[in-house]
Amino acid sequence: MGDLLNSSEKKALSLRTHLWYNTEDKLQAYLVYQPIPIYQSDMIAIYMGWRIGSMTAIERTAYPTFARAPQPKELLTLYTPTPEDVAFVATTARGPSQKFALMILLKVFQKLGYFPAPQQIPGAIITHIRGVMNLPEDLVPDITPRTLYKYHAAIRNHLNINGEGKHIRHIALKAVSDVVMIMDDPADLINVAIETLVAKNCELPAFSTLDILVGRVRKVVHGRIFQTVLLRLSENEQAMLARLLDKKDSGYFTEFNRLREAPKSATFTHLDEWVERLTWLLSLGNMERLVEGLPATKVMHFAAEARSLHADELRDFTLPKRLTLLVCLIHRETISTRDEIVEMFLKRMSKFRERTKEELERLRERERETTEHLVEVFSDLLYTTAEIQDDAKMGHQVREVLKREGGASALLEQCEQVSAHHGDRYQPFLWRFYASHRKALFRVRKRARYSLDHARSGAHECRDLHPGA
């Protein structure tokens, strides 16, 4: 589908002089992650439209700003002119007012990486620079539109900063495009653009510029993902997903509510509810093949977005987005439900193990007297053999000792009992605790294995449908 610019597109672009590419050039597609390539038409959409309504909070990003109340240490460290700064100002500006203005702009740019509006510069910074330069308190910096343009250019040249807007936006776009498939948070993407621009000695554009650029790139990528999932869905699957949003006879509850709301705490008491939920989720179909190849971060993001919405809000979305959010939510809920059940199973088996070890220790404590008694009997036998030299008398005396202690059979039985609980052999006691849960645990094991087999069969089915994937 790699479309070139047609005449109407060229005409439209020519009317937008602020576009970042010459209209005769091919717009390069940086977002080329398979299976969701971004084509030239997508790049045009990024350049020309789709302003995102909500702006990312600047506090959540690394975009440099002024402190509300600059502290003395910050003023001293960041805004005190260096000898190099003084030399640059002395050779660039003439009068005291002009030098004062240039020094303020220089130090502010060194801190921020961009030129803020003069009225946004805190008075504490201006006062600090005035004091360091030993200027009169009534001296006003010469900051007019004409001097601003001149000083901005001089500072860029002095610090070797690239201030060309077209080039800056091009670098930011590529940086965001390179990571947009593995990152989703707009703040993180803005930070990537900032880090790249700083590394390449570029002047930072306005925060709103970066926010809009990130929003447009994300919208293009998400649109491609939505279309990819839609093309994978059959008509029956689309109809099934649509029914999840249909209201019940009561007029309030939908199957989507059931999808969003998990059962109570994942304990063995609520096992049946969790198994029933997993069975129902699997009955909705195999979502594994529908999200195959999509970045896990995107799938989790779409699932979280769907979980935060109501059915009425979801209906307001376009069909591709609505179905994609439902698919991702079902996929993530299936995984989390299966994980909860498996974890429940493992915790229960671990509890059985702890109980059997406790039972083994209890038996050992109870049989400690038997062990001590057997040691005493053995000691008597050793003394007897040591004192009596005649074998016949010794044998008779040994029999007397054994008879006195209940006989050889009884003593042998005691030895076998103690030996059975020797070491860490707790396994023979498992059945006592396991028997009452056997049926439920086998049901959990069967359901968990079925869900895994279901996922594998879906993967094979997807490879059969898309042999080249």
C-alpha cells in the first residue's frame, strides 16, 4: 500500500508552509514495525491533523521548567555567569541594559534548553544576575522583539544549538516513532523526544508541540492496530463482541460488566466462581490469535482503557477501536483469571506440604520417648554382652532383656515406626490433607490445562490462516 503523494495531497501540503518536508519529497515512514507498517498517508496525517484534546501534564515529563521559588543554592549554581559567559556578553552586546538582557537570556537557555517568554522568567533570577553583574537596581533589561531575535540567534551560535524548527520536529518525530511500539505513556514518549533533542544539541520546541506530535503518532499507530485486529475478526466474532455491550432485560447490566468485574478474592472458597469465569472467558473464543504480533504494552494499555470505561462510552468509539479494546480486555482477563487459578492451586498445594511437615514433626515429638526407650534397651544389651563372656549365658541374658521389654517383635515394630518418620519423608501424610480437595484440584488442573491447550491451538490456527507470518 506504499502510496506516493498524489496531486491533491501535494496541493494540500503546499498550502501548509509550516510542514516539515518539501512537498516534492517522499515522506519517509519511520513506523515500520511489522505487522503494522506506517505509510506515507499516515505521516501526512501526523503532519496535518488530529490535535489531541487532552494535554499531558508537564509535571509528569522531563520537560525543563522554572522552579516556583528558586532557592539560593540553585541561583548560585545555575544562574551565576561564568567567565566564558561574561566574555560572550561583552563581545555581543553594547550597553548595560543590552548586556543585562543578553546575560538573562543566556543563563535561562542554559538551564531550560529553550527560550521562554520574558514575562515567565522569575524575578529572583533577574535579581540574582543583576547583583552578580553589579548593575543598578533600577536598570531594566532591553528585551524587545528586535533584540530578542538578535540575541536568540547569537546564543544559538555561541552554544552550537540547532534552532531550525523543521529539523527539530523531524528529529523528535523519528525518536518517538522508534519507540512508540514498545512505549505507550505519552509522558514517556515526550521524555524520549526531549532526551534525543538534548543529545543532538537541538533547541527544545514548546511543550505543546511535543505533546501534539506524540498524540498524533500514537493515534496513527493505534489506528493501524485497530484495523489489524478488525481484519482478523470474522463476522461471527464481531457479532459476539457486539453482544457483550447489549443491555439485559433489566436495562442496566451487560456482559461487558461481567467482563470487567472479577469475582471476589482468589481463595479456595471462591474457586468455583473463578473456574466458572475462566470457562466463560474461553467460550468467547481464542483471543490469542487476534493479538498475535501486537506489542504487549499496547495490548495491556487497551485492556486497561476498556476496563475503565462503561458500555455506553465504549459504544461511542469507532467499530475498529471498540472491538480491539474488547479483544484486548478478554485476552488480558483470560490470562489473569488463569493465573489466579493456577496461583490458587499452587498456594493450596504449598499449604498441604506445610501441614504434612507439621504432622511429621508432631509425630516425631510423640515418638521421642519410644526412641529413647529403644536406646536404653540397646544400652542394656551392650552392657550384657560386655559383662558376660560365656556365649550361652550371654544369649540367655539377651533373651531375658528382650522379654522384659516386650519381646523382639514389639521392639522391632517400634524400630520400624521410628524409622518410617526418620528424615524429611512427609509425602506419606499428604493424602490425609489432600483427599478432601482432590476433586476440586483436579478440576482446576483440567481447566488450566484446557486453557493452555486452547491458546496453543489458536496459535496454530493463526499460523494456518497466515502461513507467511
